Amino acid sequence: MSQVDESGLSGQTPAEKPRHKPSRAPRTPMPERAAAVRRSDFEEVAFGYSAEQAQAEANRCLQCKNPTCEQGCPVNIRIKDFIAAIIDGEWTDGVEILKERNALPAVCGRVCPQEEQCEASCVLAKKGEPVAIGRLERFLGDHDLTCDLEHRCTPQIAEPSGKRCAVVGSGPAGLACAGELARLGHSVTVMESLHAPGGVLSYGIPEFRLPKAIVAAEIEMLEVMGVTIECDQVIGRIATVEDLMTEEGYDAVFIGSGAGLPVFLGIPGENLNGVYSANEFLTRVNLMRAYEFPTSDTPVWRGRKVAVVGGGNVAMDAARTALRLGAEEVFLAYRRTAEEMPARKEEVHHAIEEGVEFKMLCSPVEIRGRDGWVTGLVANRMELGEPDESGRRAPVCVMDADFEIECDTVISAVGTRANPLLHDAAPDLELNRRGYIVTDENGATNLPGVFAGGDIVTGAATVILAMGAGKKAAAGMHRWLTDA
């Protein structure tokens, strides 16, 4: 029956939306391929949630009045709202909510350390398991990718501003900055030094964790938004930042070139054949498509016994990649214990399942070889002392406790630093003592109109932190360009 509402207009009384009653079910497991099968190929480890599993997990959400999970997200995604859309079965609405603040949901749902960020701030985490926010983000991101390009969710674009922006680097910081600038109506050109876009998303993260097709599809959407991407553009060689602004006519420049210069161990034997930095090893496999062997016969040494040095996500990626390339044994040497490892627990768990042997409390001191090739890695046994500046207990050498790991390949995964090519790109750019760019809270550098963000400012960090920095810098560039 028709009624009159408070405005005096006649209409049908809407039915009230039923109040959400959170499920008390345990966290929904993520379906995965068996370790014995997946360790011999590069197909993705996790299958992702089905629609039923996604709704079951979403229904665990309390839909808090004050969603603390959102405070833990570096790009401030409306987590409560996109989960509510999943609860209601409104996938498209959920994707739209995600893409308001995150241009790469299918990527972030796979590789972001949600357990240290949004999920760590979930109310349920105080007494049990948090909502699987990352897995739900991946579910929506993948749903969007199942649509043809014409029907995928495209963020609303503002009217053209007439301003031109250059983005140096197509990693997560550069892509996030480019997407945000395009959304604000600016013309954007991304300049990538390598032959494929994506930065660390393409060359650093293995196919079994982040398929190249996912990265390409997310980048394709940025191009639909009007972003132009140019590869093989080494800024610092073909042009400087000043050239971009004075000769090429760009009104503002964002530098998101990452920090990809490898750090080595500084021990005898590092010049032997069979010694890699993790950066080179993973880049050869990812960008030169060794994961498609024998279809793509990439020049990468396939070790029989491989020792990886390090305890972060890159070390896990290198170790698990070596297994998939045919290594009979893979050892991971780390100078602390598993409790101090900075790698994601999920990646450590997968590495152990797949057969990586962890050698804890050992620090390499020499790489031995014969006829120019690696034959072994000599390490000191360590014990943990007092906490250092990182808050972790510092490793202390145990005297006269050396041992040797027999191997034919050593991969160093102990960190990266800024590439000195940056000085050639912008000689007047202010850098700190470690070679990283100095910026203010808005991402602005000491050069007018030049902004920066991501690993080239902070040092190696996470994908989502780099994206947050790219978005923040885009907001600063927008204010610069519009004098707002």
C-alpha cells in the first residue's frame, strides 16, 4: 500500500535492511595446490576463494562502527564497505569501493602483508583470527579481471587539466601515482627503464606468487584511464629530470625508480661462477621468462644444490624459484632464528612445505670453489645476544664453530640500495647519506615540481607502502599543478 513519507511524497515504504549477524565460524582456509605438485612448476600456489568461501569469510566481519582495520591500511581502503558488499553478494559494488583508493586490488590481495597491517588492526585479532581481508580483496580483484575490458570497473576521470606529468618507474609507487594523477584529470606518461612495465611486480616477484598476466591486466586498466607507458626509457641516460621539464614540457615529475641495486655479502669467493644476487636471479627468471623453460630457454644457471642467504621475502622467493628450476636441494642460511625472520609467515610456511631446508643461526664467511665454480659455502654458527636497533636480538658469533654447506650455487638476498644512476638523472636532487631521495610529508623534493616516493625514498619496503607513497605524492603534485 502506498504511503506518504516525511517529505510529503508518496511512495512505497522501503524494507529495512536486516541487521548483519556476524558468523562465529573459524577463518576460511585458502585453497592451495599440493606442495609436492607445485614445487615443480610455476603455476600459482593459491586458488583463491570461491564465491561461497568469500561470503563465508566476509560474514565473520563484525562491521564495526569504528573500523580499526582501515587505520592499518596504507592507502585507506574502505575495508568495512567492500566486505559489506561481499556479504550482500554485490561483487561489482565491492570492486568499485576498492578501486576508489587502490588501482591494483588483484595485485595487493596477493602480495601485501595484510597480517602486519589491516588484519593486525582487526578487532577479531585481539582474541583470535582476524578477517582474511587480503583474500577478500583478491577475490574482488579477480572478479573484476574475469570481465572483458569494456565491462571492468574504471574509476571516474576528472575533466582534463591541461597539465602533463612524467612518472619515472613503473613499479607500485609509480603505477599508484600515475593512476591517481590520471583520475584527477592530468596527462600522465610513465617511463620504465626495462622492456616490460611493472617494476618489482614484474621482475622481482615470482610467477607462482603473482602471475604476470595479473600485473599486465591491472596495468591495462591504467592505460584505459589514459596513462601512457613507455618502456626502455632509462632516465639518467637518455634524459635528465631537468630535460623532462624544460625540453619535454612536463609540468611535474614523480620519481618512483625503486631501490634495486643489490647488496652482496662482502666475503671471499663472491666472484666465482654460480654466485648471484637475488635481484639478478629473479630478474632473469621473471623478465626473461625462465619459468617457461624449455619453451623459453633463458640463460640462467640451474643449480643442483643451492644455498640462499637471507631471511626476507626475497630470500623465500629465490629459494622457491631455485626448487622450481630443478634444484635437488635448496638451503636457506639465516643468521637469526625463524622467530626473527622478516619474511611473511605464509611464505616461510610454503617454503618449508615445498622442501627448502632452513639452516638457522649461521652467518656466511666464505664461498669456496674449484676451477672458478662454487663448491661450498662456509658459515659461522651464531647465537642470539641483546636486541639491536631493529628490536631483534643481535646474532653473535660462536668461536671455532665453522661448518661448510656443499653447494654449486649461492644466491645473496641480504638487501638492496639506491642505484647511483639517480645522481645522473637529477644531479641537484637532495639525497641522504644512504643515497635515498629526501622528501617532505607530501613527497616533494628540494627541486620545484619534482616529487618522489616508494623504495627510492624509504629503502626496500612493501608494495602497499610504496603505493601509499605514490598516492600521497600524486595529491601533492595535484596541489602543485593547480595551486590549490
